[in-house]
Amino acid sequence: MTQHLGSLERDWPQKVVVRFPPGGFGWRLPHLLWAARNCGSPRHWQEGEGLAFAFYDAIDTAQFRDWLKDCAIAWHWPVEWPQIEPAPPLGAPREVQAAGRFDAESMSDWVRDALRRGHARRVIGAYLRGNKRAGPGRFGAMGEAEQELATLRPDIDPALRAKLVETLRDWTLSHHRSWFTAQLQRRERH
């Protein structure tokens, strides 16, 4: 498969290659894929004797490398050897795992990450759809947005979802006020 790599994969500046263990990744593969995705990897491919994960910047690359070290999975062992399976959430940002709440700096980092991954756009889209459908028997804009966030990031504590959706809504209102208010008014008229 390596011989079919395009120049995009060969020349990707930020990537981490995890060598295939004897017998393959087995039960460890979902952990690896979730962690890479949660650290910002938009794609992966087979490269030589391993699986290469692409990242957009050095911060995400370092975060994934740190996760590989901290996860306690022995990747070089055969799949059937006993190991400690890491507890979920897999690859979740440390502030989500540990604190249960965000300080201002962590919230800013989370918003930046949500914007870069396209999650903010999808959550706000769900918020606008929910706003349009809000009415008797409906759970409204916040409910749809929280449900979208849960789909995108199942690793986030459900107790934090409302606060994160509110933060994305406030960020959108502050940075794209005219567009956002126009969308809300347009959806209210229909």
C-alpha cells in the first residue's frame, strides 16, 4: 500500500507513524483512532511498517505523542498479551478528563480546537436547526446543539455539554454577530 502514497501523504509535514505490532493492533485500534482524531488528526494511512497519522500543527502532534506515551498501551506487544486497557474517554483533552469544569484558558483552547476541527460550525448549525423547530414537544436549540456535540465528541462529560454549547454560541455571537442574528431571525420567520 505504501507504494501508492501520493505526494500529499509523502510530504505531509506533521505526522506520527505508529509501527504495526505483531499480529496487528487488534482491540487497540479503536483507542488509537479515537486518540488521533481527538488530538486533531484529519486523516491516516498505511506507510511502510506502520500507520501514519497526519496533524495540522506541532501542538497537536506533540499532544498525540504524549498520549502514546501516557496511555500505558504496549504497542509493540502482540495483541493477545495481557495489557491494561486505558479507561475512556480516549484522547480527551486533559481539562475534560480531570477538572469537570473549564478555566478561561482551557475554554479558549477548547473553542480554538472546536473551530479548527469544524465542530463549532456543526454545533451552531444544530443550534440554528433547533431554534427553527423549537415549539411544543420539542427540546429546542440547546438540546439539538448538545446532541450534535455528543455525537462529535462522545468523550466529553454530559454535564459539560450545555456550558460548551453556550460558549460556542457566545463566541459566534461575538465574532459573527450580524450573520448569526440574521440566521436566527430568518429561522424564526419560517
